[in-house]
Amino acid sequence: MDRVRLATVWFGGCSGCHMSFLDLDEFLIELAARVDLVYSPVVDMKEYPEKVDVCLIEGAICNQDNLDLLHKVRARTKVLVSFGDCAVTANVPAIRNQLGAGNTENVLQRAYIDNAQNNPCLPKCEGIVPALLPRVMPVHEVVRVEYFLPGCPPPASNIKALVGALLSGATPKLEGMQLKFG
Amino acid sequence: MIATTAEKKQGRLRAALDHASGDKRFKILEAHMKKFQYRQDALIEILHKAQELFGFLEDDLLLFVSYKLKLPPSRVYGVATFYHFFSLKPQGQHTCVVCLGTACYVKGADKILAAIEGHSKIKPGETTPDNRVSLLTARCIGACGIAPAVVYDGAVTPRQTATAAVGQIQKWEAA
Amino acid sequence: MAAKTLTINGLQISAEEGATILQAADEANVKIPTLCHLDGVYDVGACRLCLVEVAGVPKLLPACTTKVVEGMEVKTDTERLRKYRRMTLELLLAERNHVCAVCVANGHCELQAFAWSLGIDHVRYDYCFPKWSVDNTHRLFGMDHNRCILCTRCVRVCWHIEGAGTKNVSGRGGHARIISDLNQPWGEADSCTSCGKCVQACPTGALFHKGSTVAEMERDRSKLEFIVTAREKKQWIASD
Amino acid sequence: MILNDLIEIKNAELAGRKKITLRCCMAAGCLSCGAKGVKQQLDKAVADAGLQDQVEVRGVGCMKLCCEGPLVQADPQNSLYIKVTPENAPSIVAAIQGGQTSVAQTDPDAAFFKRQLFIVLANSGVVDPERIESYIAADGYQALHEVLNEMAPKNVVESMVQSGLRGRGGAGFPTGLKWGTVAKSPGAKKYVICNADEGDPGAFMDRSVLESDPHSVLEGMAIAAYAVGADQGFIYVRAEYPLAISRLQLAIKQAKQMGLLGAGIFESPFSFNVDLRIGAGAFVCGEETALMASVEGKRGTPRPRPPFPAESGLWGSPTLINNVETFANVPPIMRRGPEWFAGIGTEKSKGTKVFALAGKIKNTGLIEVPMGTPLSVIVQDMGGGAPDGGQIKAVQTGGPSGGCIPAEHLDTPVDYESLGKLGSIMGSGGMIVMDDQTNMVEIARFFMEFCMDESCGKCIPCRTGTVQMHHLLDKIIQRQATPADMARLEELCDMVKSTSLCGLGQTAPNPTLSTLRFFRHEYEQLLRPDLSGPPPNGASETRSASAAS
């Protein structure tokens, strides 16, 4: 059987979902035997590769970089999984949406000026700091998503249930408490 | 704790009643309530009268009504905010109500509204900073036969255009 | 009192005359989801989660306000009903800011529990992300409008069990919100007796005890049930 | 007051009539075009010409052709003057003396008038709504007398059943059946409510009836009260109709003074009082349980039915609720007999229906036609088609609860069933004509916005469903929606229709559903294929954040 090309990406989120992924413990070893981790924050790969089988997406879509990469991910991946509440619901990163349209300046002001202890200044360097989107979005609002794994973070057991099913070629079926938001 | 709560209650009500005692309009309002025998089901009629007398429903006024009709304040506030006819904010010197009924809409009421918004830089429900003009919209004033209609200071005006409406507002501004 | 026989999901049961479908189902251990019903206060039929199918009736009927009728055939869990219930919950989740991860009621929330029990893994509607405030002015309790689903349980317990009339709904439609007195900060509402019934009644994290942290806020409905039983049946000692 | 008094008033009124009458429309539409000044100048011109003994200048209610107002009709000359200005008065007075006039006229025998059949509007534009004598001269209050003196309440109900009258508020529930239920419901106290909360945007029939012929509504209510055993009535009328309110107040006062309302009407044991309740701008209060909450001075939120108002209504008492036009039909039915009424209209829809004809059509105004009249007769023959060479694209009936009937179905007869089959409803009588310039998706969004703003917020499907449906329609218009969004919209329409608590929510999807049915291509043209590529026309990828509060 061919090895599955697995990727994980990290958009607007706290990386807690990836931490939970690392909590898979011995299943990680089983996983290593069956997949190639072709792109992930935990491996050193600069460009999202072609022909990825499964990609776990952590985080909400907050800025232009997230958006560009997400479109690339969608184009190059067979199965997308919204991984954790930020990807599924936009969650905490989207709290800034409550400030209304055109909130990006306010957000930056609050983060980099009002709350700054030293050297308050707005990060505006072209090409270094990606532009914030007017509105933070869950992944499925931007591209088609095959599976959803809610939770903040999703417990490792749920990750195992979903990824395990995908690797065995079955349709993942999470139910009950496995779907709990938060 | 109990004592302080009671004190606070009296203070607030007394302030409202003090306010009421110096204002003839409260007497007229009370006479109106008397006509309805202070019936609680007449709340909406009383609020109509209150708004007619005061122009809008401020907190002391609502508290006065609530006290006189023996209704919890939350009930009075809930009713006053349910109906769009009641305003809890003061209105400008002049009011311009654009009818957005279907007949007016298909005949371009949206364009009239947009023109006024653009000219006065306010949205429906708002008043210009100089307190000159309040812009409102109506769901249908039943003047469909002469659509599109705009109500300037209470006068229904038939077959309006964006230019005519902005012209009327400029007249108010110049006055 | 006369008994009525009816079937719920094919199961033959009997119920007291005058009982609602919801009560009859509950006694037969058939769970019908609901967010606005609360034992002990009158029903308003507002959340529409408890809608059921009744043979011969073209419209869906709210189980909480529909009385049982002899020979009634009720279905509570059809594919159509499940679909509508899922949509209702999705609509609620998109309406305000239900960020479970940072909610005081996480894990003790009826909205959250219905969402997972009905298999909602994501919300298909665009989130509205409205701006709502949190009222922390009361000495003991807080109100977070971001979590409110306008079930009006708090209003009903405040008026009909406590009799204080502090809480009400102001405005309408999507702008409707729960107020205290004349839309004052809760802490300044003269009529509030600080009885806390509203907090016990709330299905989500909208009303909470101050000092509870995320996932700590549990409800104690037994107090509400106690006082209602006490008043209705003159039974002043808790049964267990 | 006894019958002889009534006849005396009638005879005196008729005897006082002058050779020539100039009827000036004083309904809200013409008033806003300056009708008041016209009447004043006509009075003056008549006085100047020394014709006071021969000419009566009578302020009357709606004369129907609103687009040509202010209207003045001279009789017996049968001349209908249009767009009259105060300066025209001397010229009109000269014309009725046989002189020439350059004041614009229209043919009072044109199809717009000739195709109408007046039952409800028979007095409209004829009697002076501010004088009860004028109504009595038109046989007013005779039916009430007859009912009180010669009929048992159950016979009145029976007559209503025989007439086949159905509720004119929109749903078309058989009126006689409703009266019978209230009559049979046990209770010492019962109420009659007239629903004059005409909230449909684009409808002004009830306003016209109240402004033009308020006594017919009062008489209808009194007959109903006798039939069901009520002694208290309420008229719930919109605050947006100040003229209707003042004319109703005046009419109630006059009727009380004459002993036609109040205690011991026509010296019988029957008593009936009518109070006005002024609405305050909430469309949902047209729904009967919400209306009753509002009459009780509460937030106008509906409650689940059953119990129906006929069993448990206002303050828990059996309550009859009918709308203005329904009540206005009652006196003529009682006067002329149920068989006469049942002989008009179609098999299942009896009598006439009043429509407010407006929108992109040449003749706007008020029309009353027999049930079963084809839409094409109304919009083409009577309405004169689209103005400025446009093409009629659709006719909207039923307001925010109704649908858009496309031009190819204009042969449809107007009756409850036929309109229902096309996904629309009879509604209260608003009829808005749309021409080829009208974008149907925008119309759907317009109505959805209306329902969203008017939702009371009590039940979840209506409160949140209308917001999401409005957002989806907006997304389609912004060209940012995908076929999946369309599917979501249709699914939501079905869900909100099936699960909402009251009629507002249950019918809110109708305009969207009917435009989806007949104008689907207009929606599809605006869709982007899917989420994989950028949206067409350079529309930006993200929508702006919406803030609901």
C-alpha cells in the first residue's frame, strides 16, 4: 500500500491543536510507518507540495498569507480536515470581527500601540507582515472542506479516530461528545 | 443591604417625580392616564401621548409612566422599544420620513434615500450633528397611489425624486 | 383525571388529560430537545426545537404547548425533524458569539450539548459576529449577551416565580436583548432581589455566578423545582 | 333612536340635496396633493357665483384613481376632473353652469371604473365620511336595525355562513364559521376586534375604507357583536394613518350620540361599545395573537395557537377578530341578503375584493372587482399596463407574505385558490405591478429585509432565519454566492416556513420561493461556480463583517 502524503498547516490559532496532535503518543509511531509528513510546522519544508492526500488545517483565516496558502492547499490536496475550533468556527481569533468592518486598524492599534510596553509602533513593513483580512473566517467559508474535527483543542483520541479512519480508507464518523465545540 | 437598596429606589423615583412636578406636560399626561382610569392595558396609548407631548421617551418619563400605571419598569421599557413608532432619542428640528413600502420601492424610494444619506451624511434613525434634520424610514404609509412618497415634518408629499428631497433638506439647512 | 392513550414513536403510552406531548413523552422516557421549556414555568413555544409530527396534522406542533389527544400518533425523531433541529441550532450558533472555548458554561451548556448530540460538526451559515456587551455590574451575577439565545427563561422565572419583574426583553427581532428594569446596569436595577433564579434557569453561559471560571458554571435546577413544587403542591420538604 | 328616526334623518338628508354636487376627494392621497385647498376654493367659487342654493361641495372619501388626484366629480354632469388645483375652482364652477373649461378631465366611464363592482367601496367617494347623516342617507345602519329587531344571533351567523364570505385579511378563513365558533364558546364576556393594522407595504385598502366610510365598519362590528354575544369592541388601527384615526374617532362619537353605539342600541337590550387602539409600528401585530397582546398593552409577540382567539382571546375571553374589509362587507350582506352576495364571485371565493393597485402601472389607485376577475383585466384593461412603454414582468400580491406572479400567468383569476396554486396569496389586497426594469432578486431581498426588521424575535427560525436568508440573498446580489449557497437558501426557506411560530415567519420565505420558482435564471446568472477560484467581476474575496447590534 502506498504511503499516505499527510500535511498539517497552522493558520490563525494558538498551536494547541498541533500540541494535541503530538499527544497522540505511540500512535505517532504507527503513523510514521504509514504516512509521509510532507508539510507541517513541525517539519522543515518551505513550499506546500503537490499531490497531498490529507491536510489537517489548524486555525482561522486571518490574513492574506493564510488566504493565499489556503487556496494553494485546496488546489493541491485531496482531503481537507478543519482541525480544531479555530478552523471550524473561527473561534477566538474571530472575536476581533465584533469590532465591525474595517476593524484591522483598531486591532493593530490595540495590540501594538495601546498595550505596548516598549517601542509602540505599527507593524507595517511591506512584505514582512501580512495584511490582515477585514474579517476572520472559518476555513469552510473560503474553500470546500471534507471533514470537521471540532474541539479546543480536539482531544488526541478524536484525532486518532479521524486520522485512523482516513488511513484505513473508511469514512470518518465522529459522533456525540467527539463533536463538542470548546 | 436592604436599607441601601430601598434608599436608592426612593432616590431615583423621587428625582423623576421632582422632574415631573415642575413640568406642565406631566400634568397633561396624567390627565390622559386618568381618562383611561390608569389601566395597564392602556400603556401604548399613554406612551403615544407621552411622545406627542415630549417628542421622545426619556428615562424619567418612562419611570413616571411605570410608577403611575403600577407596572414594573422593565415592562414599560420592553413595550416602548418593541414598537418602532416610539423614539427613545430626541429628534431633530425637522423630520424627513422616506416611505420604503413596495410601491415606493419599485418607483425608486431607495434612490431617494441614498441621495439624502449622501447629502446629509446620516443613516435612517439618525439626526444630523447640528440637530437640524432627523432621517427616518417608514414601512408603508399607505400612499402607494402617489408613490414614491416622502413625509416632510408630517406632510405627505407625493411623487418625490432624489433632487426634490435633497432640495427640501437644503431648504431646512438654509432656514 | 381521565387518561388519554396515544403513541409516541410507535410506543403506546398513556398520559393524563391536559398533559402536553412534552410531559407525556418525558414520562415515557422519550427525550424531546428543547431550549425554552423549563419545568415549573409556563411555556412560550419559542425555540421550536420540540416540534413534533402528529399524524393527520399538516403542520409541525410544539410538544411543549400541544395537549395530548386520545389516539394521537406522535413522531418525535424523524429525519425531517432532526434536520430542522440541526438548522435551528446552527442558526443560533451563528447568531451571536458562542465561543465555547472561552465560555464559563463550557461543558455545562444546553446549546452546546444539543449541538453535539445532533451531530453538528460545523455551522454552514456565515457567523454574524455582532457586538454585544457583558454586564458585570451586579454584585453576585453577570450577564453576557454574547451567549444569550433569548429563550426568556430568565424573564419568566423573574416574573412568575420570584415575582420581581426585573428582567424583560427589549427591542425586537435580531436586536432583542434581555434588560434589567429600565435598561439599567443590572447592579443598579432596584427591583432585583438577587435571588439568582435567572442564573439557575439559563441554558447557556449568558447568566453566570461571578467568580466562576471557564467550564465551571453548573446550574442547580433543583432549587427552582423545589420552590415550584412547594407552592403548587404545598410540599415544603425536598423529596430526596 | 328607532327606525322612524333613522328614516327621518335619511329623508331630511336627501331632501336637503342640491341640484348639482361637486364631490371632492378628501382621502389621504388627494389631501397630500392639495385637495383641501381645492375644496376651499370650490366653496368660495360657488359662493362667488351665488350658487349656494344649487351646488353642494361635498368632501368625500377615496374616489379610487389616486394617481390623478386631486379628483373632483361633478354630477349630474358626470364630469371627472383630475389633477385639480385650487386655481381651477372658478373654471370648474363655470363649467357646471354650461361654460367651457380647460381643467383636465378623464372619462368616468373608462374601464378603470366600469370594470369595478362596488360593495365595500359603494359609499367611498360618495358619502361624506365626517357626517353620519350622509351614511344614513345611503341606507346606513338599516341592516343593524333589522338584525337587532328581526333576527336571532344564530340566524345572523347562519346568514354569514350562507353568504360564503371569507376573511379579507389574507388567509381567507370562512367568516361565518369563525362567528359561529365565537358564538358557541362559553363565556360571559366576549370581544370583537377589527384588525386595521394594515401592515403590508403596498396596501392601502383598509386605510381608504376607514377614511371614506368609517360607519360601515362600525355597523359591521355591531352586527358581529350581536351575533357572537359581545358587548365590547376594539379597532386596532395603525398610527401611520392619522386621518383614518380622526375619522373613526368622529364616527364613534356621532354613532354614540345617535344611540347607534353604546347602551341599548335601537332601544333594544343590546349594548356595544367600540374603543380605538392605536398601533405603534409593528407589522407582526397584524397576526391575531400578537394584535391581542398589543391591545392588552404588551409587547406584540404572537403565541402558539391553539387556543384560538375564538376560544381564548383578549384577556382569556372568546374574541372575534376580522379585518376592516370583512366588517365592511357585513352591512350590505345583511341588507341585501346572503344569496345576493353568494351570487357574486366564484364557487369558493364569493363577493368582491378590493385591491390597492400600485407600482409600475399607469393607473394607480383603489379597485374593487368580483372574485375571479383575471389579473390581466386588472393590470391591462383597468390599470392601463406599464407606463412609458415598459413591459409588465410580474404582479406581486400578498405583500411580504405573498409572491410574484409572472406575466405569463396573468390570465389567472383572482381568488384564494388560484393565487395559492401559484405560490402567492390573496393577502389583504396589495397589488404591486413590476416592469422589466425590476430585478426580482432585489425584490426578494427587499421583502426579506422587511420580514427581518419586523420579526418580533420570539422564535428562533424567524428571528435568525430571516437574517441568514437576507444575508444569502445579499451575497447572491453581490455575486459572491455559490450554488451551495443557493441550496442553503432554499433549505432555509423550507425550514423557516415549516417551523416558525406565527404567520409572519411561516410566510416570510414566500417572496423568495416564488421568485426562485418563476425567475430562477435571474438568481443563477449571479452565482459564481464554486469556492475554488476567485469570485467573478473582481468582487473581493471576503465580505465585510456584519454587525447586528
